[in-house]
Amino acid sequence: MASEVYYTNLRTTFHENLLQKLARLVKRAGMLDKIDFSNKYTAIKIHFGEPGNLAYLRPNYSRVIVDLIGSQGGRAFLTDCNTLYVGGRKNALDHLDSAYINGYNPFTTGCHLLIADGLKGTDDIMVPVDGEYVKEAKIGRAIMDADIFISMNHFKGHEATGFGGALKNIGMGCGSRAGKMEMHNATSPFVLKDTCIGCGSCKKSCAHGAISMEDKKAFIDETKCVGCGRCIGVCPVDAVANHCDESNDILNKKIAEYSLAVLKDRPHFHISFVVDVSPYCDCHAENDLPIVPDVGMFASFDPVALDMACADAVNRQPAIAGCVLEERERCHHDHFTDVHPETNWMVALEHAEKLGIGTRAYQLIEI
């Protein structure tokens, strides 16, 4: 059966602003009626935005959801996991600094911010998944400790997955640094010799004896490495790197399997904002001109149907003059594939459907 996806455009009146409209959207979609928030912890997964990027969601939106949960006696917190790459969100201290710089703090959001996989991105829980590629997903501990899970997603393009929506925010976003490495890589991490200072932190943290010191530099034996990623988290100078050598299709499937690990056996709800549809991920320290005009806000209990509805909505829009989409040859009848021809975003949705997360069939209900 088709899943219900609720939608509202971005038009306002003198009597209702966008924040009030968001509250009406999620109420109409059944978030408060179908989930018992009373005396329960709710993880709200959001991307705080890489410093320098201005396309991320404004914190005002999250305050609406936090206040609604609080009105039902629930306790909400905003959360994300540390990034695998070097940037402004690679450890909890930098991550929180980045969130504060971008306007996310307890005063604006009405709740606390928790980096789910801890100080160095090593605080995760192994969640069993009977997936094609993933058998144990490495998910940030604070996310798995929550009773209820809500995703707030900025829907935009992505250079590896075609677009980033609900599944990308859930699957990749909730993976610890080790989990992100598992999704991105088919091989073990390696050491940047020129950067390594020979401190031995990685060797001490390796439980499998895969790291040795050679000429005062760390060396990783791929025959012993199990890909846990702890060496990446503990290195004080970011000298341990990953290859990012997994194919985009397999990456998409792993993201779907990680999403299953996050969502199974507990209530969940999802909200996507099709605004500032930049061609690249919010993990970039910049954001390019949006590829299409702003569309609206969407909400559903089904993240697969939600992503499908958002993708269809974007593909119905004209390209913005001067954007990267307009500059590229459009021969795929799909905006995301035209911007990133080497990607196939449908793979993640098809695999998520196969896993039983949701369905691509949806009924769009406009309010």
C-alpha cells in the first residue's frame, strides 16, 4: 500500500508563518497522535552544517519540533555523529563549536545538543543487521539509547548518492566514524606518513594488533585490520585516512542497511525541507547556488516514501538560471543524475524497500 506523505508549500499569511505551518504539518501527519512521547527520550537527527556552508536548516525549525515534543511530556535532544573526513565536525568539541556558530544552541532550539558517538567518534553500539553488506552497523550510542527517533532532513544534491534526504541523514548520519568508514570503504584505512608524528596513539587503541611503528611512523597491516576505525578517531593530527573506494551503488545499499539498524523496533517520524536545494552535501564548507526553486516541507512516517516524494517534487521544478544544473547537459530527465551522472539515487530507495523500511509508493496529501 502507498504511504502517506504530507506536504505544504512555503506560502504564508498574516495569520500563519512558516514555523506555525510546520507545526500544523506534523500534527496533521500524525506525529503527536501516533507516538507516545510522555517521559521518553527523543533523538532528533539533524545536520548542523559545516562552517562556511549556509544551506543547512535554520535552527528555528528544530525549535518547533522540540516544543511540540515537550508539550507531550517528552524530552528531546538534537544530535549528529562526527564526520569521517577532516573538517569542523570531526570530534565532539569541534562539532559543538560548529553547531553553535551556525546558531544551534539550547537557547535557540529549546534543548541540548549531543554528539551521539562521543568525543572522538568512537562511542558506538554494534547493531545486528541481516543486510547484504552490513552485519553489524556501528551507530552512535546516544542515538540508540533514545526511545524515539525523528529525522529533520535538508533535501539537496549529493556527489556520491545523487541526493541527500531522509535515508542519507539517517543511515550515513547516524553511523559513528567507524560506521562511516564501513559505508565508504571496501578496504582498510592508511597512514599519511608526512603527517604522522609517531605518537603511537593508534597502535595503543588497536585491539587487533594491526598497527606497528616503522621508522617512527605508524603502519597499518591490512591483513589484520578489521576496519573498526578507532585509529581514525584517536589520531591527534588526522594522519589516518580512508580510501573512499566503495562504489556509489554499494554505498547507497549500505546507507539503507544502516538506516534499518537505526529505525527498527522503535517509533520514528521524518520531516524533509526541500529548500536551498544545493547541488552538493552540507558537509562542504561552502554551498553553491540552488539548482531549483524552493518547494516546501514534507512529513511522513515512511522515510522511503518521503525521499521519493521529495525527489519527484524537485524533478518537476525548472533549473535556476546560472546554476550548475543549467550548465550541464540534461539528458537523463532527472536533475540529480544530470548534476552527478555517476550516481543512481534510486538504488538506496529500492534497497530500503527490499529491507522493509518503507515503500516508494506514496499518496501526497497537501495541506
